[in-house]
Amino acid sequence: MATSRGRAATDRFFNQLPEQIERQLLRGAGRAAATVVADEARARAAAHETKEAIAIRSKAEPGQIIVRVMVKPGWGRTLGIWSEYGTDPHFISVDNSQRGGRGIRRINKQVKEDGGGSLVINGKFVGSTVFHPGARADPFMRPALDLKKDEALAAAQSFINARISGGKIIGGLAVDGDDE
């Protein structure tokens, strides 16, 4: 009767393979692709605060890898949203909760004396409200993806090719980072 050895090692290899493919290979490939897009988005972003807030986040869920290029919460994200989508025409005024019983003229005078500015433009009081005509959109995230999608796919493929050798998956994630 024929006998075989190594079945336990073979079973162990095949049982570990899906996790290795998911956690090391595919997640790393996704991060490699996202890095290309994030670099382009940084190059296109108008505000320094937005450039610094662009980040890559990845997480593995059962059956899927999610990799996002995002702008972290804060002032950089606010500027990024205004830049990406533009703004509608709107009025700017001092909120009643911030007045402390003071009139607009008194607020402007106080802020001007303190070295700041409120509804004073070029040293002139402009009234209790200012009409802002809005800002045109200057997108940076979507064009980054549109322009770099082929390069991002190539980076992902390169990551995969570099980590498959001799029937093994070698190496780890492409980029260490704040993964969710």
C-alpha cells in the first residue's frame, strides 16, 4: 500500500493561503495603487493644508479589501471640499451668538484694533453682511484618479509581481500606515 508524508504541511499551506493573498498581496497592491493617486492629488491640490491632509487608509473585511485616498478631517478637508466642488454664492455675516450684544460696527472696530479682521475689507467697514459671489470648482481628487488610473494599476501589478516567487508570497504591505 502506498503512503504519503507532508499532508499536514500541505493543508497548513493551503489554509493560510487566502489570508496571505488578502492581507499581504491584495491589500499591499491596493495601497501601491492608491499611493500613485494620492501623490497626483497632492500635486494638484491648491491649499498647502489640503496637500498635507491627503492620506491613504486601508482595511480588510471578509471577502474584500478597501483602500481609500482621502483628505483627513480638519481645515485641510474643508478647503479641499471647497476646492473640489466650488461654492455657491452666499452672504457672510457675524453670527448673532458671537456678537455678545455688540453691533457689527463695534465688532469690526474691536477686531481691527486687535489686529484681525471681520467685515472690514481694505480697512473699510462693508456693512453687517457681505455677499460672496462663490468660487469656481478646482477639482484635484477626481482628476488625479482619472489621469493616474493606468499608472496605479501598473503599480498594483508590479507590487504583486515582486511578491510572488517560487510559489510563495514574500514581503508585507507596500506602505506602513494608519490602517483601519
